[in-house]
Amino acid sequence: MQGIIAWFIKNPIAANLLMLMILISGIAGLPDLNKEFFPAVNSNIIEIYVPYRGAGPREVEENISVRIEDAIHDLDGIDKIRSTAKQGVGITLVEVASDVDSQYLLNKIKNRIDALTTLPAESEKPQIKEVVYSEPVLRLTLSGDASETTLKQYGEKIRNEMASLSHVSKVELKSTRPYEVSVEISEQTLRRYGLQFDQVVNSIRNQSLNLPAGAIRAEAGSIKLQTRGQAYTEGDFEDVVILRNSDGVLVRLGDIATVINGFEQIDSETHYNGKPAVFFRVLSINNPDILKTSESVQKYVEESAHSLPDGLTLSIWTDASFSFKGRIKTLVSNGIGGLVLVFLVLMLFLRPLLAVWVCVGIAVSFLGTLWLLPYTGISLNMLSLFAFLLILGIVVDDAIVVSESIYSRQQSGLVGEEGANVGVQSVYKPIMYAVISTMIAFVPMFFLVGDSADAAKSIPVVVLLTLTFSLVECLLILPSHLSKLRPIQAPTNGASKLFERARQACANGMEHFATNFYRPILKKSLHWHWFTLAGFICVLMISFSIPAGGWLRMSFTPEVTSDQLKIRVVLPEGSPFSDTENLMEKIENAALRLQDEYRFPAVGESPGGSYISNILAWSNENNFSVLIALNRERRSEISAKKMITQWREYVGEIPNVESFDMAYTLNSTGKALQFVLSGPDKDALGDVTNELKALLSRYPGVYDITDSMQTPRLEIELNLKPNAQTLEVELADIAAQVRQGFYGAEVQRIPLENEDVRVMVRYPKDERESADYLHNMWIRTKSGLEVPFDTVAEVSYVPSYQKIERIDRQRTLTVNAGMNNAEGNASETVSAIMKEHTPGWQAQYPGLHISLEGEQKETGEFIDSLLVKVGQAILVIYALFAIAFRSYWQPIIILTAIPFGLMGAIVGHLVMGCDVSIFSMLGVVACTGVVINDNLVLIDRINQLRDSGVEITEALLQAGQDRFRPIVLTSITTFIGLVPIMLETSLQAQFLIPMVTSLAFGVLMATSVTLLLVPTLYLMGERVRAIVAIRKNSVYG
């Protein structure tokens, strides 16, 4: 390595060409770099979705969920199986173990499911896929006073047109019901004409079809044969012949039934600012470029305004490019601010031209990373952009150490290539080890667990690439440039003279401080080494007591207010849709009231308006959501928390709901407390659920306690009467005919451009909605007789749950609760319940299992994973240093900076007033690799002096003085480079502040350890070694 460094110093053209190649390649590669708001995340979840139309939850559980679970539960690589059985559908989610290839397991599951022969014939083919979370670039709405058919037709047209735009990969049309042709025929009509459902179904199938019939191979060529009789419209179906009377009169479908060309019987509604609407999700998946995607769609929205009919409006609801551009603006402005501060510090304490070359080195490192980033599969997204800002304070350290070393040689008389070579050769080893150790410290981020672990890989990739280019730049390029520095010329004008005096004052002031203040303090610390060690330990213990004493709040992610407010309500399964509609309207009206009250006045030519821009609401069966979009330009003038609290007050009492959730932050992770109960005894689950809810209500800060145990709703159960079989009626006959009448018999599916349309034959809607009409049915026997329903069947009303949840092949119940962090602590509450009460319940109810989900589970898994991975990284760093220094003790001295870096992070959070979150912990991980660098540089210098024969105490004093300037400068520049982002108030910066705080204050606090504690520990280690050597000599003398 020494030869390569010397060669580049002697060949400045090679160094310049290398620098230009990196700069040009980075700039040229920018257009090819994918740009997205948040990277797509593989959830490691495989979904098995099986429609079983018309079936109740218990039938779905028995015939779908249980059979699928039995088929796949023994496959290797499955971490957990979750199943939900509800009306008409069974959903099974398979959580894949972190060390297993999800695609491999997906294929295994498909093979098992395809081999199943026990699924009901009435169920549809299982849909099996891996769940991928992909954040849309834009969300749009099409709204207006128009019919559902009109909205869907124009929605499909818009979807197809937007999907063909450049930089748009996929457009999803949401909140629309599938088309359906419903043939409604009453029981009375069936009896009048002596018909059965099967006859009507078969007649339609036999006449409504397209069927290829081969080809006639004539001498002149082949002529294809094709039957084309598929019915598409209401009129087509009405012309289908059902009966031919003996007198030749044809009875057509339109004579006996009502044909409705409409939508499936799904209860859903969508409103945008109070008007019917549909909405779209625009995604950019292949080679995403969020800015160009947004530009294409915005242009389309402007142009489409002229082609839409009166009353219809296409609007952009959310556009991720605004946040993306805001994040770029935040990072660039704060990055430039930090860089300017770093430049000023280096210019004052070293020399201006040297500061320029250090800053050029930062540009080389960043553009080199942008050059290679596309080849790693990482895009330019929120996390990778943040990584660039994070590394700004780190990447400059190596260049400062090299620059200061060369500058010192130049001040001592070694100039030109010789001074540069001697300067860089004296520090290149600790710099290499420092960079490698920092890289190792970031490696654990590749192996974190949790929903966002894949996305978090953007951070270590950017850091590792930037550090690699930083090492190349500071060892091969920077020395060549500094070797050409000429001696500082005397200033000639007033301004330059003033600046030079200020620079000399700063530079000399630091040297004076190191000689006359720091060295004496260090000498006393070495003399009173036990007191020094005890003092540092006491300070460390005091700092660790801060979070333990509750002075710092803990949260999984920092609370960052959003520009949207949301209320989501889930009613009990099976609730009438009218209840959903009425409650959604109530919450919409409360939002409209809020919109009228929160207004800002007109100022000059600027018109007044509302702080609320738009209101979007959508419902589906028993759940709905209402969203409020805040005015982006006025967002900082209002409190989202205060607004959503007032919205809740306007809503008033909400009776009989399963859950009621409000959100005003970007990072809502669900309920703070979430317990999952599972076991073989269903009654025991209910009893423990009620006890747990009562217990939670007694803990401070716990609110909004709910559970998934629904109040049973009545279900009609059909059974065969004893004399039914004498009339040739089986239970299957009754079940099939009741299903045909009330759910419907599927005749066929009409293939259209965007979807297949089901054709169903059933009773009219008013007859299907009445339980009494069941008794008006007539059952057809195998011989063609008609028997009254009540003659052969009996009806009983039994309680039934409308949704059944299972985990690992057992039924489960879930208890959820929120936590007010100002009054209580979620972790302490969970710990108390799990330790003090769970063992008693499990002893009372054998087989009962209680586990955690939601925020507490995520936090626990993340911390456990982080501790293990960081511990392994520290062991690797220790082994690296032990080999490099040929010592077991010196690496321990170097690593002492880590706990004090953590101490700095704690103090920083206390000073900045921010909660401790996962981003804070990631900042500590970054700090781990950085704080040891100064220790490394100091220990290397001590060893150099010791190898040259300097006495131990003098070597410690001299090394501290020699390395005082680079250690202080690297710490100051790291801290000051991150100050702008710590003081940033914009929404985009709030996620970053905890991580930056941990790094900045950790580095600052660890500086005192480097300057005082490290020499003290070195001295104590040497004395212990000397004592051991003396005793060994006395024993073996």
C-alpha cells in the first residue's frame, strides 16, 4: 500500500484522472438512477386467498382454512400461519422465516395446494402470491354527480390511458364493484311455468355461448367454423328461449324474469368532498422515476379536464413527488449548510486551500457512490438520501486526519512530495482500520428483522460505498493535491490580512490550548488515574439512569405529524350496511364542520381559504375510512393533533363498533398494546379476554380497549325433517336449491376487456332480503314433484361468529389498547401483565398461549436483533484490532468509546427533547463505528512513540498533544456538519433528527474519552503488564 500511495503522489496526472473519472461517471450516471419515494418491500408473507361465495365463516374455516393449514403446516421455512375465515372467503397468510427464500417456499406451497382434492367444488381456485408492499407515486380521484356505471366506465378509460403514459408502470382502479348480470326470477313464476333453477341455468348456457367448431379444409383454403351466440346485454339475455309450449309459443327469459345488467351485491361507497367517486393508485415499478412519473400524470390530469363530461372532475389526492422534492431540498440545503460550516472550521484551523481540497474529496466520495449505486439495486429514495446526509459528518474525518498530518509536516519544514508522502504514510494504517471498522459497524443493518428491514438496507449500502470512495480519495488523490501546496504567502490587502490574523489566532489558539491546558490536565489525569477512571464510570452510570428513570420517552418510531388526518372504523361483522353508511356520513359531516371552522383570512391579493383542502371517504361492507387532506402551504400554521381531537369531539358518541382508530402521524404502527390469545378451549379464550380487558383498564394511560371477540349474530341452520327422505328429498337437495335462490346459481362468465362478468340466476332482491320468504319456497324432488319447504326442512336460529381468526392452527382472540405516553408506559405495562398474570391464566387454562403483536412485538424483535448483530460486529472489530496491534488489551481501550458514545446519544436526546426510537438506535450503531476512529488514531501514535523508545508517560502526553488537533477537528466537523439537520423544523426532517442526534452527540461526548480516558487506560494496562511480568520473573526467575 505504501508503494501505491507514493506512486500517486509522484504521478499527479494519474490522481487527477482518477478523480475526474469518478466525478464524470457519477454525474453521467444520475439519469439512470432509479428515483422513488420509498423502496418496494418484500413482506416475507405469502397470501392464499380462496373465495367460497355464499359460505359462512364456520363453513369457510372447516372446508377452506383448516384444510389449507393441514396441507402446508409441515413445510420447512414457515414461521407462522395466520388464517381468517369470514363470509364468502378464506384468507391464509404464511409468514416466511427470515433465512428462507420466499420464492422457493411459494412454489412449495403452490404444489401442496394444487394437490388438494378436498376443497369444496363451489369454492374458486386458490389465488397464491407473495405480498409486496409498494408505495404509490400518486393517488387520484374521479368524482362528480354521476351514476356508478358512468364513474366506472370513465375510471377504466382513465386507468388505461394513464397506464400507457411514460414512466407509469401500473394504474390500479379502486373502490369499484365488479360488473354482474343478475337474472331474477321469483318462486311464484317458477311454479307457474313448472320450472326449476337448473332448467333456467341450462337454457341460458346452451344458447349464450361462443364456440369454435374447427375448420373446413377446402381446396381453395381453410374456412374456420365458429358459433357466436354469446349474450352481452340485457336484451340479449331477455331473448333466450326458456320454454316451448305445445302450441308453439316460445317463452323467453324476458317474459318470466328481470335481467339486471349491474354490479355484484357488494356494499361499498366512495365520496370525495361529498360526491360519489372512484380513486386510482399510480405505481412506477420498473426503473422508477418518481419525478418523471408525477410530471407525466400531472400533465395528463390537466389535459383530461377538457375531455371529461360536465360534472366529472379528475383530481390528484396525494403526490409523493412533493415529499420527495421536499426531502431532497431539506437534505441538500442542510448538507450545504453543514458543508459550509465544516469548510469554515477547516479554513480557520488549517488553511483555506486545504479546506477546499477536503470538500472536493466529499464531492468525489458522493459522486462515486452515485456512480455505483444503480448496480447495487438501490434507488435514490428517502432512506438512501438520508444516508448521504448521515455520512457527511463521517466521510470528512479521514480527509481531515490526512490533511492535518501533511499540514503538520509542511509546518515542520517537509514540503512538496516528501512532506505529503511522510504525512500520509504516518497515518494510513489507522485510517484504513478506522474505515474498515466503521463499515463493519454498519453491516448489522443488512440483517435486521421487521417489516422495513429490506428497505433499511439502503442506508448501509450508501455508507459502505461512500466510505470506500472516501478511502480512495484521501489516500490516493488528496495527498497528490496537497503535495503541490505552496507555502502560505503573506496577505497583501486589508481583508486578507484580517482573515489571516483570524486564522492564525485560531490555529495558534488550538496549539496553545493543547500545550498549556490539555497537556497539564492529561498529566494530572494520568497521575490520578484511579480517580479519572472512577469519574468516567460515575458519569456513565448517571447517564444510563436517565432513560431508566423515565426522563426519556420510548417510541418505536418518532411521532411525525402528517398532512392527512384519518379516522378508520370497523363495525361488527354482519352489521347492516345502513349502519356503516349512517356512521360514515356522521364522520364526514363532522369533517365538513371542521373545514368550515379552520379557515385563514385573505391577505392582500392572496385569497382566504380553509386549512382543509379535501375530504375523502370510502366504505366496504362493515368498515370505512374518512381522510382529511390539510392545505400543504399552510400546514405549519396549525396543529394536526389539536385538529383531530376536535374532529373526534364533533363526531360524538360512537356506539357498537369493533374498533375506532384515529391517526395524524406518518408512522402509525397500530395499537401500542396488542395481545393475541390462542388455545383449544374457545370458552377459555373468552374468559381470559374479559379478564385481560378489565386488567388493562386499571393501568395508567391505557385507553380505547377493544377485542376481536364479536357479539354472536344469529345464523339460520337448515336440517332435514325425519319424513323428508320418504319424499325423495335429501339434505343436499335442500342446500343446493336454497343456495340457488338466495345466493344464486352462476351460469357463466362473460369475457370483457377489463374483467369477466358473472351471470347469476336467483330470487328477486326483495325476496332474498326476507328470512320469512324461506318458508314460501318449494323444494323440487328428483322425480319432479314440488314439496313445500316446511314439509321437508326445519329451521333453527343459532348464534354464530361472523369472523374467525386462527394462528398456527388454533383459534385466536386479540385484545388491543392505546397508550398515552404522558401517563403510562407501554413496555412496563406489557412486562407486568406477562410476568404477573399470564402464568396464572396458563395454569388455570391448560393450552392457553398469550403472545404480543403490533408495536411491542416490533420493538422487541428489532432490539433483540440489533443487539445480537451489533454485538457480533463489535467482536469482529475487536478481532481486527487485536491482530493489527498484536494486543488483547489495546482493542478494549479503543472500544471504550462505544458506551460513552451511547451516553452522548442519551444526553443529546435529553437536550433536543426528542423520543428514543429505532432511528435513535440506528444512530447509535453508526456512532459505534465512528467514535472508535479517534481512539484508533491516538493509540497508533502512542505505539509509534513507544516503539521509538519514549517513556510511557511522556509518550502518552506527547501523543495526546500531537493528535489533539485532528481529534478535535474531526469531532467538531462531524458535529457541526450535522447541526443544520438537528435544527431543521420541516416535516421531512423529523424522522432524521433522532438518528442524527445520536451520532452527533455521541461523537462529541466520546471525544473526552479519547483525550483523557484512553491514555489513562493505556497507562493502567502497561502498569498491570509490568506487574505481571515482574511476578512472572520472580516465579520463573
